[in-house]
Amino acid sequence: MEVAIRIILFCVVLCHGGTFAEKLCFPKNFLFGVSTSAFQIEGAWNYSDKGESIWDRYTHQHPERVFDHTNADVAADSFHHLREDIKLLKELGVQYYRFSIAWSRVLPTGFSNVVSTDGVKYYNTLIDELIAAGIKPLVTMYHYDLPQSLQDLGGWTNPAVADYFKDYARVLFNTFGDRVEGWITFNEPYTFCLSGYGGNDAPGMQSSGFETYLCGHNILRAHAMTYHLYHNEMDARGFITITLDMSWMEAATKDDEDAAERARQFIFGWFAHPILSKEGDYPPVMRQRIDELSRKQNFPRSRLPVFTPEEVKSLKGTVDIIGLNTYSAYLVSEGHSKVDKTPSFQNDMNVYLRQDPTWPRSNSSWLRDVPWGFRKILNWIKETYNNPPIVVTENGVSTVPGLKDVSRVSYIDGHLRALHAAIVEDKVDVRGYTYWSLIDNFEWMRGFSERFGLYEVDYASANKRRTPRLSAAYYSNVARTSCLPTPQAVTWLRNHLQ
Ligand SMILES: *[C@@H]1O[C@H](CO)[C@@H](O)[C@H](O)[C@H]1NC(C)=O
Ligand SMILES: *[C@@H]1O[C@H](CO)[C@@H](O)[C@H](O)[C@H]1NC(C)=O
């Protein structure tokens, strides 16, 4: 069957299957969006005066570390296909688009002494065209791509980089703040502080027992400074938040409840506790564990930095809504109690993580489809942090190339049902859902081998042709109607299209 025909058929079933009363509908003001990030889609890495980022440098120096030895020099070339991408967003009928600004495209030196005319022009066009299309921009200020010039100063381990981030933020607020109403300071600090300073991601540092915590500390400082800059010094017209990430951490057995909660505190609480808890500061379990292990390892002070009382105070309450990226779930059990000679985040956290092999998975080693985990993490945030408003800034799944992405339809449908239950039955205050991603993109160390797009990108074609997958038709129906199709309609589709 032709894809176009299939998509029409898909809509006939979804749009008319079942009466309104049987359908699950989201609250009136609930919003649907999609997400991307600059490095993963833009390409044009050296266009005009754009500066080099740590991901440019890392993928150029270490192609062997990327699964398929590719880089994002061109990627989906969204820099040159901006209007086409906006057409896709209109086709989907989403209410907002979450994208990120490449720091080194706007500030080629990394510092605010030089502002790129071409960089500003690109994002101005993107923002203006989105608004003209009736789509709200939701801007991530930092999505992993630190200017290399700042990495040369030590990157996020250097406290001064927090000040340079604030300078960059000021430029963004002054330049785009008249039209952008939603800002996200940082995307997934847990992941980039751990994988960048104690794993395989750029900038490729290997010191999770030290640098990872310095990174987190300076990110939190930069976030607080930027929040106060926005609300106290700018003519703020919107909201500002940070996006934190965690897969649901489920206790493997009843005896592993402490271990599971410790994992949640190390992964999510690390950033959420200083911002969202009543008492502020790092989670007590992190403070206690890392202080104790540091002592046993014979260090004169804790490897986890200490906030001043003023910093603790200035961090509290610095989100207008909390951003959540979540994809999957893990089973957590208690780790061994050894104190390793070489300090590490893993030894400090001290848990084993695994997944149940019966949980469905498509093209990712870790991303298993576990919708009940989604409902649980939303409830955990509600209970732990006194019911804050939440926006799901990323959720999605990767597949192999191809347009018949039935497993993606299942994933989104299952997660939206879990989300609906969390909102309607559990009264979790979720305001929006953002699918990752609009189009296929450069999946960091997985290169182009994993595809997350509602639209497939034909990387071999000269114009990087975008083609809707079945999931685009599914998601568009949800975004336009704010209701889910009946389970019968989804089953019918699965059976007829598999
Ligand atoms: C930009 O990078 C490409 C490789 O992606 C290279 O072929 C080209 O020469 C570079 N252009 C400039 C102006 O440096
Ligand atoms: C995902 O698919 C690609 C082919 O596009 C393949 O090379 C890769 O091994 C797959 N990864 C997993 C984890 O299944």
C-alpha cells in the first residue's frame, strides 16, 4: 500500500473510530508539542562565523567512538531547511515547538563580546516563522553544545563558566525575549555532567567522582543566576525552567526500596532537591553518602561541593514549571558496600540497574517501552516535590529506518494513556507533552543508527527529504483533537499494518 494511502486510512480509523464519549481527552489547556536540538539537526557547523562546539571537536577528533563513525556537520541540515521543518510542524498541528539555540552560533567566541549577525538572523527567522504559523517557541538555551573556547577553560568544572552562561542568557533574553515566552536553561544536566565528565560523551572527561559533581554544581549556580536575571532584570514576559531527566527507578524487590529511592535522589534529586524541595540544597542522601565515602577515601573534604547559605536560598523555587525528559524504566537493587579506591558517581550511588528483558524494545539497547513507569515517575515528582506543575519536554522511542513505525505508534499511545491516567485519575499537574523528535537526527554517540523522528530523513538525498511516518499521522490526530483514539482503533491499525 502507498504510504500516503495508508496515512489517509489511518486517519479515517483514528478520527472516526469511536464516539467522543468513549475517547480519552486531555484537559482544555493541555498542549502538545515536538522537540529537537541544534547540534542534532542543524548541520552548517562552520557556516559564516559560527564557533566550534565541544560536540564538533569531539566527533571530528573521535569518529571511532561514534557507533557509525558519522558526525553532525550536515545532519538533517535544518539550518537550510527551516521553512520546510515549519511546514511539518503545521502539518502536525502541534501548539509549540521546543528547539535549542547553539551557543557558538550566536556567540562565535563563546563570550558576549561578539554577537553573530548571521546566527541571530537564523533564530530570528525561525522564531518569527513559528509565530506566524501560530506555533509557540519553547527555547532550550543549552543542549550539550558548549563552545569549545569555554571547554578550553575547563568547561563546566570552572565556576567562571556559569558567569559566561549568564552573559549568553542575557544576549538571548535581549534579542529574542520579546517573542519567546518559554525558556529552558539546561537540558538534562544529569546526563551531560555524568556522560561528558565520566563517560563517553563530549568533552570526553573521565572523572565522575570529581568533575561530574563540579559540573552539576556550576550548572545549578548558572541556572539560579539566569532565573533571577530573567525575573529581576529583564522585561520577563514568560516562564523559565530547567529540564531534568530520569527513567523510572523501580525497586527490584521490596528490600530494594531504599536503593531505588537513593537512585532517584542521585539522578533527579541532585538537581530537583536544591530547586524544588522546601529545605533546598543537595538531597541529604547524596550529601551523606559522598561525604562519608570521601572521608573513607582519605580526602580532606567532600568531593561533593558545598553551597553557601546564600546560594541555597537563591536556588530555591527557581522554576516556574518543571521540565521532565523520560523514556524508559529500570529495576534497581542494592549495590555492594565496597568503597572503591577510584571515586566514581556509580560507587557513590551504589545500586545495580537492569531492565526486564520482556519489556518491549525496538532499536535501542536501553529504551524499553514501559508506560507504567511514566505514570509512576509523574506521581513520584508530585509526591516528592509538593505537586509542582510539570511539562514533559521529551518522551519518545527510536526505530530502524522505514515509514511503518508501528512500535512507535504503540509507544506513544501507551505513554499518552499513562499520562492521561496520571493527570485525570492521580491529579498530577502536567501541562504539556513534547514528543522527541520532530525529525530523525544525530543521536550523539549512536550517530544516525537510531531514528527518533515522526518524520524520516533521507540522509542520502541531496535535499535531506523528510517523509511522514505512520506515527506522524497518529500524533497529529492527537495534537489536533487533544483526544486519544479508542484502543480498538489502535489495535485494528496494529493488526492491519504490522
Ligand atoms: C566546513 O566544513 C566542511 C566539512 O564538514 C569542510 O569541507 C569545509 O571546507 C568547511 N568550510 C569552511 C569554510 O571551513
Ligand atoms: C538499530 O538499527 C541499526 C540499523 O539502522 C543497527 O545498525 C543497530 O545495530 C540497531 N541497534 C540496536 C540496539 O538494535
